[in-house]
Amino acid sequence: MNQTVTTVRRASVTTDLALVATFAALVAVCSLVSAPIVVGGVPITLQTFAVLLAGVVLGARRAFLAIALYIVVGLVGVPVFAGATGGFGVLAGPSVGYLLSFPFAAAVAGGWLTLAQRRGWRPVAVHAAVGVVLATLVVYAAGVPVLAWRTGMSLHAAFTYNLGFVPFDAVKAALAVIVGLAVLRAFPDLRRRA
């Protein structure tokens, strides 16, 4: 009996590590897919889609770890950030607030959906949407002030620049909910173990 429990725990840890690594890689790929649009020195990428998707699919803890892993890999020099950049130099850029908020945003999206599911709140799609909206607000709350600081613009000007992201982020949030819930329907054990 004890050996069975140990084997199950080992399989669970292995699965968690694989999911964390997979979503870290997904964020890296999505960060390289960018539109030729730059708002206040910050490019528009699919990064936030992957961050929100990680939260919806993985839950708070694993999503946080996946996005943190992505950031660590980028900071050590692997060119996984927007524009195929990497290294500590990105910490001086105007988008660093957005970037460093990503693990927390993923955790918020995942945490809200987990809370809703545990309390039996329905419909799940509405709560997944609430989670990704809250997560997006976390990204803005960190990104806008740092954008203002790094570019020397006023907070109001940075907020106005940030409004340029809203339509794109709304589409990415909707896609994260749609794709995330489809993944969870196909693999329901992902959230039970989150």
C-alpha cells in the first residue's frame, strides 16, 4: 500500500513538472509571435494569451511556477522574451512591469477559477472570464506605472498608452477562456489535481 502511494505521488510530481515546463515553453513561443504594433515601446505579442491560458488550465500554483520558469530562463540569457531577447538587460526596458507581473496574473486567473469550482459557482465559463479579467488587471497594475517610470511619461500618459493594448488583450482573454475550457473538458483531471 505504501509503495502504491509513493508511486502515485512520484507520477503526480512528474506530471506537474511536465505541465510547468510545457506551459513555460508555450509562453516562450507565444512571446515570439508579435504584431508589428508597438505601444509606448512595448510590443503586442501572444504572451498574455499563454499566461492567461496557463492560469485557466493549470491552476494558481502550477501556472505561477510555469510563468516564473519562463522568466528565469529568459533572464539567464535564452532569447525567449518579446523580440527574441533575453538576459538581465530586459529589466531596464519599458515592458519589465508587464513581464514581472505575469506569474502573479497567471496565479490570479487560476486561483479564481479554482475558488469558483470548489464553491460550485456556475457557469464555469463566466468565472473563467472573471479570472482572466482580474489577471489582466494585475498585468496593467504593474505594467502601467513601470512603463511611466521607464519612459519618463506621466502616469496618465502611460495609462493612455496602455489603452492601446485593451482591444488586443480582450481578444487574447476570450481565446484563453475558450481554449482553456476546451482543454479542461478534454482533460478534466488537470483541474482536479490543481
